[in-house]
Amino acid sequence: MNTHSNLQRRLLPRSTSGFSLVELLVVIAVIGLIAAIGIPKMSKIINNGGRIVAQRNAQNIASVAAAAQAAGNLEIEAAADLDAAVQIVANSTNGMGGFENMQFSLSDIGPDEINKAKVYLDFVGGSIVYEPQN
């Protein structure tokens, strides 16, 4: 009977549970391939997002500065350079004359975001100017 049971074990299919080593290696290789393609693309998307946010913040800074100057604020025009002018706008400025109760501020833009936005700003003729770059 011992010979018969050995023969039965060889001829009858075994019930297998789990995955073979080859199947696991194929899955790992596919995951590695997806990661190799996806990680650089995600990094590029994140970098582009940061650049776009900095450009929008620069536009907001220039817009707030222009509005404050149009309302009669002369502090920005008297600033020595871009850093000083942006600091005046960041600390909020008031209008003059009929606009003296009106406050112009960058409430949603933090110091780090302002520094990143300065790349896209210039101080020309006493005004903060947005200069887009490619």
C-alpha cells in the first residue's frame, strides 16, 4: 500500500494555497516599474504646483501694492528696495485721503510664501511689479 499511496501523491494534483515565488517576483517587479515611472512624475507635479502658487502670490502682492498706491499710500513708493516695499505691503498698509480707513493686507500669505514670490517681483519706479518667468 505504501507504493500505491506514493503513486497517488505523484499523480493527483496537490491543493495549493498562496502564491508561488515566481508570481511574487512578477508582482514585485511590476510594482517597482510603476514606482520608477510614477515617483519622478509626482515630483515634477509637486514642483510645478509650488511654482504656480509662488506666481499667484506674487500677483497678489503686486495687486495689493498697486491698490494701496492708487488709494494714496506713499510708503511703498518711498521704500528703498523690493524687500522693504514687500515688507510694507506684508505688514498691511492704509489708504490716504478718502481711503484712509481702508486697509490693504496680505492676510493669507505667510513669510515663506512671500520669499518664494519675490522671485517673480521687481521694484520699478517706486512700484512693485509682477514679472512672470517661464
